Amino acid sequence: MNIAIVHDWLTDFAGAEKVLLELLQIYPDADVYTSIYDREKVPQFAKYKIQTTYLQKLPAAKKLRSFLIPLMPLAFESLDLSKYDLVISNSTSAGKGVLTRPATCHISYCHTPTRYLWLPEMDGRASSSWLRRSVYKKLKNWDLAASARPDFYIANSKNIQARIEKFYHRQSEVVYPPVDTNFYNPKESEIKKNDFYLFVGRFVPYKKADIVIEAFNKLGIELRLIGAGPEEKHLRKVAKENIKFLGRATDEVLFDNLKSARALIFPSEEDWGIVPVEAMACGTPVIAFGAGGATETVVAGKTGEFFGQQSPESIIAAVKKSNPEKYKFADLRAQALKFSAENFRRNFKICVDKMYSEYKAADKP
């Protein structure tokens, strides 16, 4: 088969990009298409041939990607995918809207229906400027129309499966994303817990780093934050001396902090959330907001605990109540291994093979 993988954009290395790397392990001969590609920011893809849209040629496109969102629909519709038997879109946004010929099977691995269009209470980017507010309705209408284009959907969690049905009125199968449990794999005898808690994530509003900082300002316990983003200047300003900012961390620094922390604080409502699984793989429990994808990965009382409100007070109560020493390394590792890259590759390929066979059996022209 001729296979194409469509990815929204390649300008940072986060969860969706980790999935893309695993998809290329399953389909090493697939061609990759994306809207904008920043080679310096994602050196992990240096050996692959990445084909881009016309947006790549616009001045400062790599730095101003967020301003080009209104142009994404046309950019993806302009891609010529006519030579492919199978197209897999790995998408949280416009990538699922590519146009394919009738003989091509299009399977969308959906990490969420476009959040800023369908869940503005979680992601307020669509209303953050006059320009974005002015195109919001058109983008939402296009997104709904584009949601009908894939022949099949694979959801990255039951949480997203429910969103796909609610907003797109489409059925889907669930295949959980991959976690590198081989890399995040300390020996139990090597683990030495230090007296600090850890937050990992981008400094953007819905990640809720601000309420974690406020909570630990009051607790007086050391909190380390790994990440960067537009809120960083404000967060540093309000943080007290017990709050440590580690910036963007290498995988090695992240690994070292994950295995050394007393617990990971995970305050956001995520589509799925890779960091809690990485923490559990390192033998570290998770104190998470009890909503979204974390409810499918963290087992209360066995691999972590949940708190009920996204507030400093709720976090403080959960930290005071928690006892990180009660969790067993074997239980934490066993839960994380359910989401290993090996399981992802096997389950994803089985799902795609079944869907492709169904498509061909339907005698499409």
C-alpha cells in the first residue's frame, strides 16, 4: 500500500509528535505531510522526508503559526493525496480535513475535536483576539464539515471517544497513545525520593500551573516546574522561594525529576495526558484533577489520588491527605506498562488493518 500520514504541524515536540514517531515505526515507508515544519525544533524527524503546505513559504510562518490557523483548512485541502491507498491523519485540528479520492481509505487518529472551537471553556484561544473571534464561526462550520471526511475514527481515549460522538456525531474505536516505558524505566533500587513535588506542562491557562504555584506558596513545600510558555513571566513573579523553575527540560532531566519527586501534580483536564503515565512508569504517584484522560490512567488509592476542584485549596487538601510512601513500585509500573509503545503499535495496527479491510470489503470504487 501507498500510505500517507498527515500531521497538523511540526513546530514542537509534544504528545502528538511522540505519537507520530510511533506511527512511523509501524509504517516506516509512509510519506508525512504537515502544514508547517520547523526542523530545528523537532530534530527527531531529521531522517524523514516531511512534505509541507504553502504555509511553509510564508514569512515567519514557523514563529507565527498560531496566527495562521484561519488558513489551515485551505492549506490541508490543497494537498494532493491522490496516489495513496491509505491516509492516516494524526490530528487535534485541521489535519483531518484533507481531501482524498473515493478509493482511498482515510482513518483519523483523533486526539480531540478541535478544542478551541468546541470547548471554549477549556481552551479560550478562539476568543483571545478580534481576528480570532471574527473567524470563529466559519472555522467551526468548516471543522464540522471536515469531520465527515475520514472514513473511520480512532480515539485516543474513552474521553475523546465521547467528544467525537457528541460534536462530530461519529463512532470510533479507542487506542491509547504510546508512552516510552523503556526509557522511563528506573530500577526500584535506584529510586531515591526527594522532598519535592513536580509539575510538568506548558505555561498556558488551561494547564493550571497558576493554581499549583498558589497552593505550594501556601504549603511552603518545594515545587519544581518543568515547562515554558507565555505565562512564565507572570508565574515567576508570583512564585515564592520554594518554587523552582527548571525551564524546558531534556528527556534525561525529566526522567531524573520524575523518579525523584514525591508525587506529580496534574491539575489540568486533559484529552488524555502522557505525563501521568510517564510518572507512574518512574515509580511516582500522581495527584490529579479528577476529570478527563487522567481518570483512565490513574487508579485512585493504587497509583495516585484525585482532587475534585481546580483550586489551590483542593490541591492543598489532596497533598496533605496523600502519603506517597504507600504506593508500590510494582503497581505503578504495571499500570504504566498498559500504555507502552509496544502495546500501542500492536493495537493501532490491528485497528487500522480491520478498518482498511472493512473499507475494501464495502467495494468502494
